[in-house]
Amino acid sequence: MRKGIKFRIYPNREQQNIMNQTLGCCRLIYNKGLAMRNEAYQNGNKIGYSQTSAMLTALKKHDDFSFLKTVDSIALQQSLRDLDRGFVNFFQKRARHPQFKSKHNRHQSYRTINQGDNIRIASKYIKLPKLGYVKVRQSMEVGKINNVTIEHTPTGKYFAVLNVEFEPQPMIRQGGTIGIDVGIKEFYSDSNGNHVPNPKYLEKSMRKLIREQRKLSCKQKGSKNCNKQRIKVALVHEKITNQRKDFLQKQSTMLIRENQTICIEDLKVKNMMRNHKLAQHISSASWSKFFDMLSYKSVWYGNNIVKVPTMYPSSQTCSCCGFKNPLIKNLAIRNWECPECQTKHDRDTNASINILNKGLQMQSA
């Protein structure tokens, strides 16, 4: 199995300059490769990675681009491979057309491959190509390192994301099954009657975020004070992201540990975001990220994730007798009584039970 492990690194001034130069060179090569492919397409030709790689080789021989020889050559090649993968995803309708990269994008990254053990962790340092030994804050042991991505965040921090091989440790489970119904007020309700409240980290930090954003709007663009305030705004966003990620990791790991089969709704979150009244709340809840975590952790540890079709009326159907009540389409109704069997239902718990029953039925079919 492979997974990504993210460590913060602390490069010195010289190493920071080399990193920033590598980021700029990778961005330059990516943009030149994209322009080359766009021009070829307009002329009715089709080119791929090999032609852009030849372009990179020719550029290095040019006196005006001699600075390309001073940075990690593998990182430059990887930027062209990323471009090629972007076009593959575009033609297979998994992503939009690749866009030109801007130096004004505050989140920059480049990737390099481990060849001949040129990337390794030694004590409190990580050895990286062209950089030497960089101080790292290592929070866990790592296995074989395949590649590393160096990230420069909007807050000015540097991170190393290691792609490593690992052996998942088997979990002792009771073979439990559970149905999950996600929501906005309650992050999710399960078929056991439990409700996990939505932490709403974005909403709780909104007042501070607005205050810092207003201060930024008053600064002169391009000034040192503007840059200082920009970092303060980025720090608020970074804290929200870290809080949300920590919450999602803990919840997904808990569900994986306690249950063998997890039934969820196959929600089209991207389509739901078109509702401008709920878009911010849906984005803050981060259902897609939560489902992704459940998916890859289930692959690691051998769990079963069953996705119930989106159009299945889980909220409207009585989990006891199967009666479908169309009046429950109104989201304001949180509790209702079945006209057929007189069972009183909590809307979310009833939906999670129906999701579980439908998921188990799909699994056994």
C-alpha cells in the first residue's frame, strides 16, 4: 500500500532560495509546455510528453535559460508529466482544461522522485536533491520513500509530502454494520441513533476572518504591510482547514475501526453546491473529503463501503413498515409520525436506518 505523509520542514535562507527558484522554474516549464500543446492543437497537430520533454532539453542548451541547469532536473520533468496527466484527465472528462500557473498563486509545489536513495530521513533532517539536509519535524516513522512533494503555503511555511509504502496493520472488529446520513446541523447521524454535531469551524471563525479581511482591503496593494496582513488572513484559513481535517480524520478512523460495513449516500455534492443558500454550509461540512477518507481507509483495512443511490428516498420512507410519506420532502420537518404504523421517527436517524437496510440489500444482491 502507499500513502502520503506530510511533515513540516525548516529550510535555511539558502535552501529557501533554491526551493523558490525550483518552484519558479517548474512553473515556467509547465507554462511553456502548455503553450506548446495549445499551439499544436490549434494547428491541427497532437503532441504529448515526449515532445515537451525535448523542448525542455533544447531550452537548457540556450544561454537565456541556463539557470534551468541549477535546479533539480527531475522536478522539471515531473512538471511536464503533471501537464500530460492533466490533459489525460481533461480528455477523459475528469477535469477541466489545464490552466497556466501564476507566480501570484500563493500555494506552490513541485515533486521529485527518489532515485538512488537521494531522498531519506536521517535523525532530525531529511535529505533532498539539490538542497542537502533540511531540518524536519517528523511525527511518525516512514517506510520506503517513492517521491516527495515540496509545498510552499500562503502563510510562508514549507512542507514535505512523502509518498511512502506501508503495511496496514489489521484491525480487530466485531463485524458491525452502520448506516450514515450526513447533514448540516448534525454532521452525520448513524443507524445506532447517534448524532455527531457539525463543528462549523468556518462559521465560528467567520467574525475574525471578516475583520482580518477588512484590514487587508485597507492596505496599499504591494506594500509590506499588505503582505503582512495577507499572511494573517491566510493563517485564519489555515487554522480552519487544519481543524476540519483533524475532525474528519478522527471521525472516519473511528467508523472504520468499529464497523466492517459502512453504508453511505452517493451524494452529488458538486451539484448540491449550486444552491447558493446552502453552498457555504455544504462546503464547510466537507462531505466529499469525509467520503474520500472513508474510501481509501476502507481499502487499507479491508472494510466495505456501500453507496446507496442518490434518488433513494431514505428520509421519506418509514424504516419500520416501508410507508413513503411525500410530506417529509420539507426539510423543516425534523420529526414525524408514520400514518401507517404510528411509529415516531427522528428524520436523520430514520434516514440512516433506511440507508443501512438498502446498502445491505445491495451488498447481498
